[in-house]
Amino acid sequence: MFSGVQPTGKLHLGNYLGAIQNWVELQKEFKCIFCIVDLHAITVPDNRKDLKKNSLEVAAAYIASGIDPKKNIIFCQSGVSGHSELSWILSCFAPMGWLNRMTQFKDKAGKNKEKAPLGLYSYPVLMAADILLYQSTHVPVGEDQKQHLELCRDIAQAFNRFNNINFFPIPEPVIMGSATRVMSLKNGLNKMSKSDPSDLSRINLLDSAELIKKKIQKSKTDSGSFPENDQHLSGRPEVENLINIFCSFSRENRQYVYRKYSGKTFSEFKNDLAKILSDEFSIISKKAKELINETDYLENVLEEGAIRANEIAEKNIKEIKKIMGFK
């Protein structure tokens, strides 16, 4: 199983619930490769700053959340040249029409697509290379990455078909949990993001328990009563988001939440949610803060991870070159 997080600074609750929390469970079932995708990060100019510092923060977050660096491979994408090499080969099997359908490029490039870097446009091919380089069979993805995984599957099939060989497995998506897409605490229509100018819109990985409580208490709901069932969530994205977050941390389903809080105030629900979050998420925050100060340890984890990843990557790249007829 392969997955990764960009080292863009300010990891938040969305990164944890949408990805890292699920990986902690998946490591019990799969042989896992957890990448810090720093090559992807530099497609956005602001992300090119503090790249090393942010990469160490992601490594600290992985380990603090419960990912075992001895059992799993944790490394920086740039430390394995096979990612870039395979990306070029696979780009020759990816028609422009396929890439033109990728909605994330349109969203991230904005109105002035002419100024967007080529890397942002070809990002999905590099993502396919990340996955296929290790012949991964499963990829945990959020809703916003499902289209990219479909492209990866298409590219793998195109390579296999052209060369009349079943070299690349066709990776399957793994979508877990009730909060795979965590939204802003201030606008339930927007995804939780580090780029939101309001810090109250997100819960950062390094927030204290007190700050977490404050942000939950100030989070947006509405003037309606607490919902009694799923039908009462229609048109109430902020309320649905908070309930999803509650379910993810309490390990309870929505029906439990409806039964417990129906007829009660949002204030009572928020108090309980704040306690659950501050009790559990702040523990991870504390561990991550401690690990961030252990630079030598984190760098050693990433170096060892890159060595282990390279052992797999070099073997597969050699076989891919042989298939292609390269020397």
C-alpha cells in the first residue's frame, strides 16, 4: 500500500482524519510505504520555502500518530530518483486528453492557466509513478484524489497493454472513515485548508488543547435545532462536518450522535466534541512537538526509509527499462 502527504507546513485535522489516522489502522493489514511527497509540493511556489523543515514536521506527524517507522517505510519522495524517472516514462503513455479532464489542475491553476507551471499540470502522472513504482495494489485516497487514482489505473493498463505484459497491478482505492473529507470550521462548503486566512477555520496539528477547545466552540453551526436524522442534515454543511468529526474520534456512528444530542443545544454538543478532540488530538500534537526537536532521529528515519524504498524502486525500474528496450 502506498500513500503520501505533501510537506506544505501547518498540517491540520483534515490531513489527520483524511489520511494519517486511517494509515495507522491500515499498517496492521498491509505492507505500507508512507511517502513525504516533496516533489509534488514544489508545484506551488509558496511550498518551495522551508521544504526540509516541513518534511521533518510530516515525519514527526506520522510517527506521533502511531505509524511505526520500523515496520513501514517512511521517506522523502526526492530521495528516490525512480519517482522522477518513471514519471517521464509514464507521461509517454498518458494522452493529453486524459490530463485535460483533471479537475484539480483547473481548481489550483485558477483563471490564469497560462502562468501555471508544467509540474502542476503533469502532477497526476508523477502521482501515478509514485504508486506504480512499488507495484502497489492499494491506495488510500480522499474524495478529491479519486480522479487521479483513476488516471493512474488507466496509465497502468495502457503500459501493460502496449507491452503485452501484466507488469503493473491495477491499484484499488481504499476509502475509510466518516470524515474522509474534512471541511472548514467556518464554511462547511470549503475543504479545511492551511491556505485559509482564518486560523479559526482549521485545527492545526500543533495546536494546544486550550486552542482546540476555543476553535470548536467558535465553529459555525446554524440557528436550527440539533438534527434527529440524516434528512435533517440537508443544506447544513457546517453541522454535518462537526458530526463527522465527532464520529471519527468517538468511533460512534451518526445514529448514536442523533440519539444522544437530539433536543439538546449545539453548545452541549460542541463542549463534548472539544473534550474528545483535546483529549486525543492534543496528545498527538504533544508527541509531534517533542519529535520535531529530535532532528537527528527524524533525519535518520527518512534516510533509512529512502534506502529501503530504493531497494524496491531500483529493482522495478531495471525491469521497466528492460520491458521498454532501454539499456
